[in-house]
Amino acid sequence: MTSDGAGTAGGPLGGSAPAGDGPAGQASIKPDGEWLRVHPASPFIRGWVALAAIGFFFGRDTFERMLQGRPLMDEMYSGRVPFLIAGGGLVLVLSVLGFILTWYFTRYQVAEGYVRVNTGFLFKQQRQARLDRVQAIDIVQPLLARIFGLAELKFEVADAGESAVRLAYLRIDDARQLRATILARAAGLEPDPERPDEALPEAPEFPVLSVPPSRLIGSLLLSEQSFFVVVGAVASVVLSTVTDNRGFYFYLIPAALGLAAAYWGSFNKGYNFTAAISPDGIRLRYGLLDTQAQTLPPGRIQALKVTQPPLWRIFGWYRMQVNVAGYGGPGSNGEGASRTTLLPVGVLADVMRMLSLVLPDPGTPDPARVFAAGLTGIAPAGRPGPARQPAAAEAAEAGEPDSGFVTSPRRVRLLAPLGWRRNGFTATDTALLIRSGRLWRELVVVPHQRTQSMALHQGPLARRFRVADLVLHTTAGPVSPRVIQAGLDEARALFDAQAARAREARKRQTSEQWLAQVAPAAVVEPDNPQNHQEGPQHG
């Protein structure tokens, strides 16, 4: 038996037999620490492809013969029909038996600060995750599972390189109840000792925003992929006209097919995107055929990135992505890209709402001006950096955004003729803001307590111009915090100052359980744009 996950939990493996389901449409109430099984239909929903492949292999030839009006069985196999049927039946029985054994030996338990899953009947495995390390919980419903009212539950933990726990499949009500229980335990809540079997109700939520389908479609049409496909199509037409060779058109076929597949994947994942806030954290729901409901507990986002492609400026649209421990690298597959997307497309007001959820305390008395400068700001043509304070004051009076961003020195304009006035950084009391990109605008936000380590990078050209890049190391994901081409003195000062800020911020975070943390979570009321500071409560 192998054991994966964080730490070792006390107590022997095993426990009482699973209890029966409660009334239809209600989540079952199970005693704490009881070993439970997933839904009996789970292995068949996961393995329907294998059953379909068996049916296709044995039935394709017979089906084709039936359509052609020929005998259902070739004469050379007529004497072997009983053996073929017996062989096919044996394969089917073994497959179904394997599914049943997989279901029978898969059990899960929530107890002693851990969630544990036992799997395997030949090679046994136990996976466990500490509840106070839970980074996110997802409820996933593929199309077939939705038909049967089932859902898969995924848990991401800080010390696992992949999903530490995957429970597939549970009744949707049981999945929601289990999510509420795990989030409550991760927050530090314990069951009432007088009523230990009473299920914890799901925490209330307040809607924050939703993405209209028309905006999602427009963002896809104006995406970077569309731009390059159009450029390729124009190039193909020009080359075909000049060379009188129609073969260039064939190069558009794979590009068009790839673009259509990318469009469908993005539309299917981003359709009906909604965001809400609850005491449990940020709740995201999206999906057309396969629906997914994510819950990001407070303070679990390691870094955040807001981007704006050039064509999106026409409508003022932005995209937001995050790094969360356990979600893995940037866009390794469609699922990973969708899970790290905090906002597929939104206007500036949507961006500010989501920023207020991720960073309830912005650490500055004027967050709107600071973040707006990070998204769209550019330094005046005068000398950048701290030495240009008089010029900055004049620029502010003239209406140009300036909120303390330290930009690249003027001497690097030969290295970055378009971006040197845009690239810059500033720090609030709670986070470091890094902006970059003149055409593809980008703003990265890193909470101070999430700064894991830093490094100064300086190549030969950077040494010649006395500039350096400061790289902040965080968990794997689409966000790579990097201060680009900062003046050497400014980069060194930022290195020392950020190390001190991160150290002090970690001292204030005394517990992984967010109810015990000093800073409370923010709850945004739907009818009030201001953030109301409330402690997370379940009930």
C-alpha cells in the first residue's frame, strides 16, 4: 500500500460500512470519520468509452453486413459462433466485474483534519490531504454525469503536484454537502459536540458578475488566434496571386480546423461564466456541456495577472488569470487553462470587482487610481522613477495617470523603445504591482505573504545599460511575476524592501485556517459596491 499526500494521520485504516443514502434530493448526513463509497454508477460513467469500444469491436462487421443485406456472419465463422459469443461475453463480464471491484474498493473519509481516499483491489493506495492546506475545491459535471445527477469532486492542496483527491462520482447534493463540510473544517470550524451528526449547511453566496455570451463570442473573434489566422489567410492569398499557385490555400485548412477547435473549447469552458463571493471564498461557475463549479478559499491565490490584447482595447476588455497551488502549469490542457481563469473577459468595472475579492485590503487609500495606472498607465516623457516627482505632479495635473509606479530608466529606450515608459512597479501595504507591455498590456499582482523567493537577473546588455530584472518565484501557473528592466539601484532596493515586506506579512499570517487569520475575508453585498469586512461564518 502506498500513501500520498501531506503528513501522516493517526488512527488505523478502515471503519464502519457505508451508510445508506438519505431521502431523494437531500444530502445524506453521515457520522464524522465514517468510511463512505462513491455512487455505484461511477465506474460505468468513467468507463463508458471502454464499453463502447468493446461493442464497436465486436459489432462493427455485423452492423455493416446488416446494412448491406448480407448474412450477419461470414460463412467461415459460422461454426465458431458460440465460441465468439462466449469470448465477447467473457470480455464484457470481466470489464463489468473490474468496474464493480473498482467501485467496491474505493472509499473516502473526512476525519482528524484529513480527507482520505482508499483505492485499488490488487495494488492498494491511500491518498490523503490536510484540510488546512486545501487550496481549491471543484465540482465537475461532465455531460453524462449531469444526465444521471452526479458530480466529481476535486481537491487541490498546497503540497501536492496534482489533484490530491478526486471523488468520482457522487450525487450532486452529496458533493455539495461534502464540499461545505471540507471548507468548514479547512476554515477551522468543528461540529457541534452535542449534535455531531448534523450536516453543516452550505455557506450563502452573493453574486458579483456574469459574462454575457455575446461578449464571450466577441472576445474570441478578436483574440490573438484570430489575428494570426487572418494574417496567414492574407499572406496565402497574396502568395497564391503572385506565384499563381493555389497550393497555399491548403495551408489554411489545418489553421481553420485548429481555430475552430480552440473557439469551441474556449466557448464551451467560458459559457455562462458567473462569479460570486461567500464566506468560503470565491465561487466560479462555467461550462456549456461540461459544467464546473470552483471554490477558491480566501487567501489561496498566489499571484494574479490582468491582460489586455490589442484588439480588446476597442471595447475595453480584460482577462484575469491566477496561480493557485495544485492547479499546475500554464495552459497544459484546456481544463488547466479554464481552472486558472478568474475572468475570461470583462470590462474595467468587472476587473476592479474581482480584484477587491482577491485583495480585500488593497493597502492604499486610493486603489482605483493605483490599479487603473497599472492597467492603462504610462510614464510621462520626462525622466521616470523617483527622480521625476515634479514632472509626475505636472503630469497628474494634466490628467495623465501616475500613481507612484517606478518605470524603466530613459537609458533603456533603445532596448525597449515601446515598453520602457510602460514597464514599472509599485508596492502597496499588501501587494506588489508589476505592469508591462505597450501593445499587450499586463498587470501582475502578488500579495506580499505569497512571495516565496526572489532573484535578480542581469544579462550582458542589461549590465551595459545598468538595469536588471527582478523575478518573484511563486507556484506553477500562467502568472510569472517579473519586473522588467528596472534601474539597477531601484531593482536592488526593491529586492531588499520586498523581502522585508514578505517576511512581515508572513508573520501576521499565524494559521493556515482562514478563520484564525488576522485579516478577515471580504464579502461583497450585491446591492452595495463597497466591500463589507465580515468574518467567514457557515450557516
